[in-house]
Amino acid sequence: MLELSFLRENVELVVERLTIKRMDARETIKKILDADLNRRETQAQLDNNLAESNQIAREVGNLFKEGKQDQANELKARSAELKIISRELNEKLEALQKEQNDLLVTLPNIPRADTPEGYLAEHNLTIYSEGEMPALPENPLPHWELTSKYDIIDFELGVKLTGAGFPVYKGQGARLQRALINFFVNEATEAGYLEIQPPLMVNEASAYATGQLPDKDSQMYYVGLDGFYLIPTAEVPVTNIYRDLMLKETDFPIKNVAYSQCFRREAGSYGKDVRGLNRLHQFDKVEIVQIQHPDNSYAALEDMRAHVTSLVRKLELPFRVLRLCGGDMSFTSALTYDFEVFSAAQKRWLEVSSVSNFESFQANRMKLRFKDSNGKTRLAHTLNGSALALPRIVAALLENNQTPEGIRIPKALVPYTGFEWIK
RNA sequence: GGAGAGGUGGCCGAGUUGGUCGAUGGCGCACGCCUGGAAAGUGUGUAUACCCCAAAAGGGUAUCAUGGGUUCGAAUCCCAUCCUCUCCGCCA
């Protein structure tokens, strides 16, 4: 969430920037600042009351020691009064804090000033593209037909075991999954990321800190008996490693990579977009996370973008990089690049990575701070990106590389798959 | 899952017949003295959040796992929750 102190001093800036995310925040901000003013006043009153109570308690103690029971009892009466007042003030304070906080968490992160305007996918700015459109054989098959033709991914079987969106990978399909995971994790490790294997379930505090709660709880699977959430991305547990930490400036940069299965309910999704591997409830993803000094976070973002670029390039997939427009950016992001690969048989661009700088938005919520060189406490910046999400990569690989002889595996992957062709 | 013990500041560790305890002490860390330099020794300092103050200085409040309760007053008493350890059971 946004920092209150920043909001106080930059109302116009915040209002203006949030219009890029198509939000009129003026009313909300006014309410927040009103509550804030009220809160501070209440806090001061409460503190004064408690100070007097503490003073009385000390005096009562001394009077008892001196054996002056009568005087002590007089003071007790005053103390009782103060207690009632303090209780009321405290209730008021908590209500104001809640009001303020509830409003504050509804404000999205402010996007960078140069964020493209717009709210539709076509308003996103294509800032880079690379690779040639593959020459497909006659009557190319979409991946959901290729998977059954070669018996490598079984969607029907997944329905039997669990439900739609939980495919079963078999034989060369399973091996391809494992190969991609190892390839991605190795590439990241070589780029200086520390490998992490996180829990696949997190508690409420973790889900809140990275912003899945309170507004996106319907997108997560919930294990009610224990109060856990299945992670929608490794970003959640990995970023939460740093929750409530006070870092030293010398701890930067922190670079982590994690492979995890991801679980998403995808409530409200249907139709063509969800066909085959395009949208699943359970899928594999390798995620990179960086915790950075604020001065370096945008350099880190470019670094991550370069890393993802090298991955798609090595997989020989035609891809493009989009700078997301305000309306298409996530709630928590200040700047997001999306990577899309072209899946030739579907003739569609598929999003395979989203690389974002959250600046201090997540850090504020999770109290991730550091001491700067002046000894001042400041919020760190958090960033993350997919590197990469598997299913759509697999979809594009299968469709683009199909030949009458089978499906060709890109060179970079062969050491990991152990085969050059899916047949 | 059953029985027992326990959760104190960056770490270790006092304090649990309630009373200036945000908390003795040690380690670590920072700065200074000592030294040619270092070690040892020695001195000072060393939590976080919020509020008051234009700011600094200074002051107030809260925090001894978390949340509630008793009391004029709680790290210390009571209740609930979470977590850790030991033993037993179960188990990849």
C-alpha cells in the first residue's frame, strides 16, 4: 500500500497518477486524510490520559508504601474515571485506524508518469519484438490436438482425477516439463539468483503482505481446516521471506529464484481463452524475485527483462515485449513488462511472463525496510517476474515446432530433455 | 493425536510471593581512549511504532509470542490462540 506520509504531501500527484489506472481517488484520499487528522488528535488525547493514569499508579504505589491508605483511595477514584475515558478513546482510535487502513488498501500503486494511457489489451505498447514466424506444415494442429496425438498431456484424465484445468503429463510430456523447469532454474542460478524451494501453502499474513488479500481471495484455493492458501505464484512465499525484516544496505541486491506449482481458481474465466494449456488451475512456473535499494530498482527491472528475453530467445520462440497500459497493470505494480510468445497454430500471442517493479508498495505492507547510509529507516523496493510460466511456453513449442516427422525440441533444451523429437 | 516444559531486546540470559522494568548482566555492534599498528584493556552509546514539536533538541504513549481479562499498577496473576522443545503414538 501507499505510504501515508507520501500521500499526505502528494495528494495531487497521487490523484493524477491514479487516473492512469482509471481510478478517481480524490474522494477516497480525502476520507483517508480526514481520518488521519482525527486519528492523530485522538491519539494525542489518549496518550495524555494514559500518561495521567501512569502518574497516578506511581503515586498510589508510593502512598501505600507510606501507609497513607486514604489518600491512595482518593486517587483510585480518579484513576477509574480515566480508565473509562481511555477505553472510549481507544475504541475511537481503533475505529479510525481501521477506517483509514481499509481505505488505504483500496488504493492501487501509482504507475510511473510515462505509463501508456488506456484500459484495453490493444492500448499496451509493444516496445520490442523478435523472431520469425514459423513455417507450419499444411493443416497445423493446435496444441490440444498435438498433445493427444503424441499422448503427452491428458486433459480428460485430469478431469477424472480432479477437474478441468488439472492436466496429466505423460511420458515425453512429463519429461518436457521437468526439462523446462531445470532449464529455467539453472539459467537463473547462473545469472546470480539464489534457488529457493518455498512452501506451496501460505498463511493469511503472507497472502495479505503480497496483496492477494483482501481483494483477490476468491482467486486462491483455501484450505479451510488449517486456514492456509495454496499459492497462486511463488512470489508470495518468496517475497514473504523478507517480511518484517530490517535489512542492511550491504544486503542488496537480493535475488531469488523459485520453481513452484501455482494454483489459481480462475473464477470467471471461460471460453476460448481457457482451451488446452492456455489457462490452468494448476501449473508450473519459475519465478524470479529481487529485493533492491530504491536507487537501483529500475536498473534491476531492466536486468530482469534482459534475463527473460534471453530465455525466450534460447527457446527460439517469436516473442514481443509489451509495456502495459495503466488499465491493464496489476494493482500493486508501478511498471510492468509483459512477454508474449506467438503460438502459431492458434495464431495467438500468449502471455508467458510479467515483470514488474512494485517499488515500496509491497514493502510498506510487509514492513520490509533497511537502514540507509545515514542510518535512516527506509522501505526497500520489491520486484518480480516469471522466468518463465510453463504451460503457454509448452503450447507455443508444440505448435510452432510441429512437423510431419514429429515435434522438434529447441537445441537449448535437448540436454535437459534427452531427446530431440517428440514422436 | 496424548503427556510435560517453555516462548524476554541482534544473540545469550536474569527477572514470575505484581509497584519508577523498555527491562540487571554478558556477547555482538558503533564511536572514543590506550597502541607504531593490532589484540587485550577501558569509556560511552546501542529496539521498534505512533503522537506532540516548523525542525533539531526534548517529551508522551505502546510493545517482554499474539489477543483478551483481573488490578490504582502486570514481563510477572487468569483465559484463549499460535509456536518451539522433550517423551509417547502414528507415519513418507
